[in-house]
Amino acid sequence: MSTTAPTITLSHGARMPLLGLGTWPMDDAESAVAVRTAIESGYRSIDTAENYGNERGVGRGVRDAGIDRSELFLTTKFNKRWHSVEGARQACEASLERLGVDYLDLLLIHWPNPGQDRYVEAWQGLVRLLEDGVVRAVGTSNFKPAHLQRLLDATGVAPDVNQINLNPYATRDATVAFGTDHGIVTEAWSPLKPATMLDDPAITQIATTHGATPAQVVLRWVTQRGLVTVPKSSSPERQRENLAALDLELTADELATISALDRGEAHVTDSDEFGH
């Protein structure tokens, strides 16, 4: 199996592993253990958020693993209360304190919250943090193409990453294409949900062909297309299994078969209506 995940170079120069560990909905105690075991298994990317309430646990797991900070890629996200230029800095400083680190590899606006209409100001704040070197990359989460276009129009700076709910039943082609056109890496959250998707005959047949699990096939479908993902698992065995998905090589036909399972975005949370 892979010792560590290969990386993709983001637009501002940081190198982000293609597969990392998601930590929602773990609490501090669970995330501390899961992060430590994941790092010991070869993970180098960890994803958390202010809203998860587990940044202190994630930081503890990082310290307990005893690996040099420079080898890790830490991502966190902030809530809508911080959607202003100065608010982004305050959110960043609070996350740094909770995580117990002195810089972030990637800081994301968690949801656009267009009803509040301050995400452009939040983005301007992130750009300043990037310029100041407090963060190595900046991005968005749950942003649609229209939201991303507003950021580009206002600042001329594209996010390094846009993290969205993406899986074979919701391939999010328009958002992925917008990212590709503007140098934005798309990152999939909850790539293995809904769980019933893993029983889909198209996926199970490909898994059988490769002697792999359906989850491994889905994770490789994401990463082989140059997208990033952060599946959550607190089980050391499952963590290793997820990382081993990177050793698969799906054919072009297999990738197309999985992509053809798309059911549109009806079951995807609408980020024009929801956010925190």
C-alpha cells in the first residue's frame, strides 16, 4: 500500500495530499486518537473546522503522533460570524490557538451564507492572511460557481481549493469544471455517502474486478481524476484501507461508468439556503 498519499500542487504553491482524514463528527477525545493513528498509518493531511468543535483534539493528535509539523497539511474552516476582513484574521488566530500550531496549510470559508452577503469580505481577509504568510493556501467550502465568480470579480484571486459534497451520485460537474477552468482544486467531502451507494452494482462489480472494497473504488474514482478527498474514519483498519485505495488504477471505462451514476444535486445541501 502507499506509505503516504501523492500530492497536488495548489495555485499558491502549497502541496496538498490527494487523500486526507476527515474528522466530522468526532469530538475532541475521538479526534485526538483518530488523528494520531492516521498519521502513524501514513496520513499527512487532516481536515477539521471551527464548527466541528474538535480542533483541540486534532491538535492533540498531531502532537501525540510526534511528526514534524512541516510534514503535515492541516485544513480548518470558519463560520459566518467571522465574515469580514478582520473577522477572517480573528477566526484564523482562534483556530491556531485551538490547534496549537503557528500556521495553517489551508483555511476555508465554511459556507458562503449569501443571505448574509459578507463572504466577499471574508475572502478579502483570507487573501491578506495569505499575503502575510499566516496561511499557505486559502479556499472555500460549499461554494457554487456563482459564488466563486464573485470572489474572482472582487479580488482577482481564485481559491486554491473549493471543498464540496461530491460522490458518484452527485458528481457536481459544473462546479468541478469551473474549478478546473480557474485553477481551483476541487475537494470532496463525504465521498462515501449515501452508504447505499456502496451497494450499487456498478461499483461493486468494479470492486470485485480489482479485489478491492466499494469504498476504495469510490475514493480512487475521486483521486484518479485529480480531485482531493478527506473521508472520515476513526478505525485504524479503515484508515489504512482508505489510504490503500490510492494503489488502485481504474480504467477510463470504469471511471466513466462510475461518473454515469450521477443523480444530480437534489440530495446535496443547497448552500444558497443553508450555512453556519
